[in-house]
Amino acid sequence: YVANLCHISPWGATVGLVQAASRILKAGGLLQIYGPFKVNGGFTSEGNEEFDKKLRARDPAWGYRDISEVQAAAKENGLEWTETVEMPANNNILLFKKP
């Protein structure tokens, strides 16, 4: 389980996370990623869009990731997307499983 990593770090941190999870998890093991994400290229709220701007002003490598980007990175590293769970305050949990 990881919380608020994807948007407050460079993209390489998310890639490293899914690479490590793919190596470490046993078959059937789960990776849960919690945080705010873009959906189909768009923000889920004005507040998320404003916070993304602040993050990118602080560090251009930071910022909200699209769920599809995280899913693609996980798939490239042998993890299967199983579910996206909507959470309060415009957050999600992305669930991935190692086959």
C-alpha cells in the first residue's frame, strides 16, 4: 500500500513502485495505490486542478497522473489492474494484482 506518492514525486517513482511490486509480490499479491488522479486526461475537481498547478510550480516533475498512465506502467511490469475504488475528497485507490 502506498499513499500520495504518484503526484508528489517524479513519474520515475511511480514506475519504480510498480517495478518493485512486480518483483516482490507473490502470485495473487496486491498493490494498492491511494491518491488523486486524473481520469481520461481531466481533473475530477477544480481543487485538484489548482493543487496540480501548485505542485508543478514547485517541481515540474511532480503533478497528477492519469489513471490510464499508471495502469499502463503496471501492465508493462506484469501487474493486472483489478479495480479503481472512488474515495472521499476526489481520491481513488487503484488495485493491481500479480498474476
